[in-house]
Amino acid sequence: MNSNYAVPAVALVVVATVLVGAFGLRISRTTSDFYVASRTVGPRLNAAAISGEYLSAASFLGIAGLVLVQGPDMLWYPVGYTAGYLVLLLFVAAPLRRSGAYTLPDFAEARLASQAVRRLAGAFVVGVGWLYLLPQLQGAGLTLTVLTGAPEWLGGVIVAAVVVATVAAGGMRSITFVQAFQYWLKLTALLVPALFLVLAWQGDGAPRRAFEEPATFREQRIVRVDASLDLKLDAPLTVTVSGTVDGRPHDDQRLRLPAGTHRIEQGTRLTFAKGDRVPAADRGSNGGMSTSLAASREERPLYATYGLILATFLGTMGLPHVVVRFYTSPHGVAARRTTVAVLGLIGGFYLLPPVYGALGRLYAPELTITGDADAAVLLLPGRVIGGLGGDLLGALVAGGAFAAFLSTASGLTMAVAGVLTQDVLPTRGVRHFRLGTVLAMAVPLAASMLVGGLPVADAVGLAFAVSASSFCPLLVLGIWWRRLTPPGAAAGMLVGGGSAFVAVAATMAGFPGTGPLHALLAWPALWSVPLGFLTMVLVSLATAGRVPAGTAAILARFHLPEELREELREEVKA
Amino acid sequence: MSGFIAGLCVAILPLLAAGFWLGRRTARPQNLGGLGTPVEHATFQTLHTASLAAPPLRAGLTEETARKSARRLRTLLGTDALCLTDQEQVLVWDGVGDHHRTEIMERLAGPLESGRGEAFRLTCDAPDCPVHWAVVAPLTVDDRVHGALVACAPRESAVLVRAAQEVARWVSVQLELADLDQSRTRLIEAEIKALRAQISPHFIFNSLAVIASFVRTDPERARELLLEFADFTRYSFRRHGDFTTLADELHAIDHYLALVRARFGDRLSVTLQIAPEVLPVALPFLCLQPLVENAVKHGLEGKTDKSHISITAQDAGAEALVVIEDDGAGMDPALLRRILAGEVSPSGGIGLSNVDDRLRQVYGDDYGLVIETAVGAGMKITARLPKYQPGVHSASRLTGG
């Protein structure tokens, strides 16, 4: 990949983000503009902002990578990411807006009038935010490595530095415009190259064997193995090897490998001939950190799929950076309209990554071996189209990828820093918000250096699982069940979210490598979400005396449309 | 391996947090062992029990607060049973002998009327009833009897009578404080109500005069201004709800500025810079308009040339930051400090101090106005408005969209 164009593209995206953030305010100097300047954000603009903030590295790079490696089963990811907003629309959007809460801890306090529950919700916001920031930074590192060959950590550090600098300096003054801009940028960055790729694919005779049969190399290709792995061969294969295979060193020798499992050490170069089948790589047994959740998915596909569906469907409503954007809607009805528009925008966007995944399986099949499947979107334009056009399109995609890291990371950092400043750090003030920003970014940055290797989309899935097990019960029961009590809410969040959190931590630590327990821990939503709901209901029923005073009035405010409330008040006065 | 350690750290974090929380919950200052002599120790214990019983009573005498404090009060007196009553009924009975409730209420009529304590023997059919004597001490607030504290014991004791009187007096003080709290809240509510009706009469005269001056020369303009005036006064005289949204308040400011501009023409220019994210923020009704009015007054005061006012509302995380700046005459900071402290009354209109008081009342003392000014250097007023505050809900539907 030619970095001559990609690096300026990335730099351009960063500069544009900072500029829009700093100067994108509506300014009026005459009276007639006054109305324009003080006009609230419309549903479409707000929806673009929500979509821009929501479409992260997992959506931009991760889905294509997963589809490339594992095929159409992975389409559940984009479906789940989108359908989460359907659940949000049906159960949460309007009441949440009417509650007047800005953040999830605010909602907990508004509904349950309890400082303890507020703090607990704050802790979970920080936890989910950090879990979600982690893959953003890893994705940035990967992107920069693919583009320029820079070390893995550099991209994460750059994103972290840019985000902390702009957020702490108050540069995100017009965050709605920034995020809306990022959405259209990301859509363009995927859509334009995709059109060219599909045209090139047509010109290539439109080969159709993407998923029916195992992938094959379409030309001679040299593959460098970055992390040791086991190759599973169904049939004998002849490759040229320079490096270590099965413990024996080779130097540019042609080698015939019999069917079975072969261990390829780190740094080995394999040259495959045209028409060779792409062997399956097994990372489960190399004992390191890079145990892909895919391993357990292959063992228990149905369980894993349902776990994924539940986590993404119910986790979206608990994402801290999504919830704060709904505050910008002027009223409950606008919040609903916004959500509908988000469904459209995100749905349109998610049509694109699978295209890259499918084309990647045709044109860059070796990515399944090197473990850099997440880079498929970045590599494809150069691979398929080539030349100056390919380089320019590649630069566009790279810019879009950085927009994805920046938008999601800045939204999350602001949400986490807000909670840290408000509920954790002792006193309030601008300086403390800066401290909170640094803290919000430092922890995931450090973790991204320690914990490597989890596929980006999988890591995001874990954040969704924790969110679904803690905030989904709180929001749904808080909005729809009048007998919820503070102890019930606290217990439900602790048991549901806590168990999902422990499962995530165990999975990240690589424990246990395989087996049914691993599947349970890697896809916790299927048991932890019902557990959270059940605990919340049972403890609430057991502490029926602790239902907060004024619950009826609060629920009426959540559910009655604003105009109706106005009329009721007038009637009461009269 | 490093990954395993990292995962382990992540897993341990919630445990640490839970432990910290538990520690905070259980660490009560009961452990006073080894502090001074036994007498001092007993004093500490008594003071501690008394301090625990105080907070519920600060909310006034109701069934719930009585229930919360009765157990502590009984510990304080060391009796078998303790009961708190209001004028009509027993609020709570802590300890044994619950069946004496009605009898106590009948016998209380006298002490509640006279406001003097007494002790009397209880008549009881139950042979094993542990309480035979009741000591009554009335609870008074401002010389009016609000209820009584009744301590029951097996035998008559002068010490108990004395102790019950002292405890009753102490409880009365707490109730008086509760009363004080209530009247303070009422005072602030009254102040807000008074403030609301108080758009400056000068403004009304001036506006009507300006409109009158246009009626012949430019009837269309006069009609527009009259509508602006109607909109602004309708907003100001609105009766429902104590809170509004930033968008509505800005619209009211718009109407206000249209009228002011009609009067001063080109002498006044206004820049507005609003982050649309903060428009739905709820804030106390009519708390920015006075600041703008103040800026207009200071901007044009003693000047014949042009004046410029800028209004900005920024998004700052969980808060909205509203800044109103003028380049007018400014003010002596010392004088301003005295005005804000309420020592000097400002010259007409809604004072800055009133807005400041209301913001502090609603959001807490951290959220008062920040004013930067000097003589001849203009004035910059900064208000911080939290996006969410328990109990603050805008009563209006946002206009525009």
C-alpha cells in the first residue's frame, strides 16, 4: 500500500475534525438570524450525529474482516448493531428524553432518587466506555501499521492524543456538526471505493465463488506470518517456505506439507502458487492472547449467534455516548423521529462492509492466515484496482477509518470524562474535566498495549454484552415498571453487569482456552441479561417498601407527551 | 502472560470497588473504645446517639421521621417504651406495651392543652404488663404545642421525668430548625414569584412610547413591535412552572432585544453564538433576560456612540456555559460585590443579585454568577447551567425545530 496519499488523507481528516469542532457554531450578527441561531437541532442532523458517533472501528473495519474470515454468519453483527436502535426506538428513546436526564447516571438518579444507584451506574458507564475505547485504539494502531508500517502502538497513541487534546481544550464545542460530518465522511469513504471495487469485480468476470467453496489464491502471493499459528490442511499442499515450519528451519525451499496440522512460527514467509486453496489458520492453540472468540463460535455456533444477537440488540441503549446525544432532541417525539432516521442511516451504511468482506475473500484470502483480517477494507482498493486510482481510493478509506476512530473515541471520552468529573473526582471545574479526559483515555490506552490481538468487532461485542446486562434492565424496568426499587436496581446492575464484566475480563485474560465454559464466558449476554432482569425484579419485589416516593409522577412525565402535560397543567390551574 | 495479568487486574477492580463501598458503609464512628475515662466515654456515646436521631427530625414531625428517630431517642433515655405523638394521634410506639396507645392519647389532652409535662400511672388489665408509669413531655415550636414525647417505665422516677424533659426540649429545637428550613424555602418561593411579576416598569413605558412613535410613520413596524411586546409579556407573565428551556428564554430575549433595538436603532449591535446542543437545557424561568437587560443598560449608559453585546451559549460536557458580555461603562467591583451581598439595592430593574440568588438556590453555591468587570472596561457575566439537576424540569415545549 502506498502511504504517500494515505498519510495526508489521515492528516486532512484530523485537521477537518478539529476545525469543524472549533468553528462549526451558528453565529448571527443581525436580528433576522436570531431565529436561525437559536433553532434546535432537527432530527435528521441529530441522527447523522448519532450515526457518526456510533459507527466505530468495529463497523468500519471489523465487520468486513469477520465476514472475510468466517463468512455470511457474521452478518449478524451489522444486523444486531442496527436492530439495537429498533429496541431503543420502541422502549427507550422518547421516555428517556422526557426524563430530562443527560447521562445514564442522571437517569438512575431521576428515576430512583438514589445517590448510591447513581454512583453504581456511573461506574458501569466508565467500565463500558473503557471496554469500547479499547478496540478503537487497537484499530487505529492496526490501520497505521498497514498504511505505513509504523509500530502497532503508534496509531492508538495518535488517536488518544488528538482526542484528549481537542476534548480537553474545549475543541468539541459543536459536537453535533462534527459527528454529522464524520458520518457522511465515513459513508463516502466506504461507498465510493465500493462502487469502483464492484465495477472492477464486474470487469473481472464477476467470479461468484465467494462463500460456496474454500477460498483460493488468484495469483502467486507471499504471506508473512506475524504471529505463530497452526495451519489446518485438508489436503496436501506445496508452498515455498523461508522460516520455521513444524520446528524445522527452511530457507526459500519448496516444501510439500501433508494433510493435518502444521505449526508456523512467527516471521515465516510462505509463498503460495496461483490456484492454491487458502488453508485455515487456528489461533486457538498458540496459548497467547490472540485467542479469537471465533474458536468457540465454531464449536457452538447457535449459542454464540444468539449471545451476539442479544448483546447487540439490547446493548445499544446502554452505550454512554449514544444516550447523551438524545438530550439534543428538543422533545420526546423528536427523539423518536431521530431514532427512525438513525435506523435508516445506519442501515444504509451497513450494506457496505459485507461487500468488502465478500470481495476480500476473493482478492485477499491470505488475510485469514496473517490475522490481519481487519485490514481487508484498507487493502482491497490497492489490491483490486491498483495504480494511482487504487492509491487514492485507499487513501479515502484510510481517512474514513480514522474518522471512525476519532468520532467514536471522542464521544466515548467525553462521556467517560463527564462521569469521572461529576461523580468520582472531588470538586468540579474546567481543570478537573481536563484531568477526567486524560484519565478516561489513559486507562484504555494502557490496556490496549497490554491486551492485544482480540478482533476489533469481538471486543466491541464484549462492551455491548456488559451494557446489555447492566443498563438494559435499568432502562427498560425503570421506564416500564413502577415497582422498581433502588436496592433492586443496584443489585440487578451488580449481578447482571458484574457477571458479564467478570466473564469479559476472563475472556480477555485467555481463560479458559476452549470448551463449553469458554463459550459461556465469551458470549455472556445470553445468561447475564436474564440474570440482571431477574435479580432486579426479585430484589425489587423483596424490598417493596423502598419504592421511591413520587414514582407515579415520574413515570407520568416519562410517558406523557409534552403538549398533553401542558394541557393537564392548564386544567389543574383552572 | 502480560495479557493474563491485565485481565486479572480488570477482574479485581470491581471487587476492590465493592470492598471500598462496604468499608464506607460499615465504618461508623461507634468504635470509640480507648477514648478517655468511662464518664467521657458515656458522654461521647450520648452525643453520638443524639446526633444520629437529629437528621430525620430536621424534616419535621411526621410518622416517617418519628419512626426513624424513636429508636435512637429510646436508647438515649434508656426506657422500656417511648412514644411520639402529634396533636391527634400516636405517630410511633417504640418498645413494649403497645396496647396503651389509646389510653395515652386520652390522657394527653391536658398536657397538650397546657403545654406542661406530667407523669401518671397507667391503668392496665394485663397482669404481666411491664410498664406502669408514663412521663409526658410536650414538644413545642415557638410556644405552640406540636406533640408530645411519652416515656414509659415500670416505676415512677424523678430522673426519668427530668431526662424526658431535656430530650423533649432537644427534639423541640430540632423541630424549630425544621420549621425554619420550611419558612426559608417558602421565602425563596415567594421571592421567585415576586421576581417573576417584576419586569421593569420603565421597560413597559419605553416600549409603548417607541411603538407609539412608529404608529403614524410606519404602521407595519408598529404592529410588529406590538406583537413582539405581546409575546414578551406573555412569556414574562406565564404562571405555570418555575423552569423554562434555554431555547424559550432566548426567544424571549429576542423579543426583548427587538423592542430595545427599535428604541436605540444602530447604537446597539448584538452577536449571538449558540451551540444547538444546549438549547434543551432547563433553567430557572427569566434568569438570562435580566442579565441581557443589565448588559443593555450598562452598554448604553453614559455613552453616545455604539455599543456591542455578545451572547454565547457553549456546550461544556455536563454543563452549558452562557456568557453575556458588553463593552459599556462597567462597574466598580467593590460596589458590585456589595450589590450581590444585598447591602446596596441596585438602581431599578431586576437585579443581578436576584438571578445570582436563584441560581445558587437551584443548583448549589458552586453555580453562582461569575462577573468580570472594572470601571470603563465593560462587563462579562458567566452562568454555568448543569444539563441535569434533580427536580429541574422545563415546563414548556420547545419552540422551533
